[in-house]
Amino acid sequence: MLIPLDMLKPGEWAEVAEVGGDAAWVCRLAELGLREGCKLQMQQSGSTCLLKIADCRLCLRSGESARILVLPVRG
């Protein structure tokens, strides 16, 4: 079941299913490693969430993370 990224709890893993929004923003996220098919872990949830993608960390505001749909998976 797909859920918005901001619904993940700290420590949960997910696979990105869809990244919505402005094309330039979607492209920038892809450059940073957040694209369809990538696996990520929620490090900190809330109005500013912190994600672990591969060996990197990425910080997003809540409005931005709501446009990203994920499929929860096991770590």
C-alpha cells in the first residue's frame, strides 16, 4: 500500500514509488538520490524530516515530503 513519505515513522524503510511536483524539483531530488525505485530509511519524522538514502542523509520539509509516495518495506 502506497503512503506519503511523511507518514513513515523513524527507523522505517521504504521504496520510493512516485515523486510528484514541479519538474525541476523532481529532477533535483533525483540528482540527490531520491528517485523512483530507491530505498530509504526515515531517520527523523516531523515538519523537517531526515532521510537516509544509501550512505547519505537528506532533509526535507513536510510539504515536500507529502508529494513523495512510498511503499513500506523491511530494512
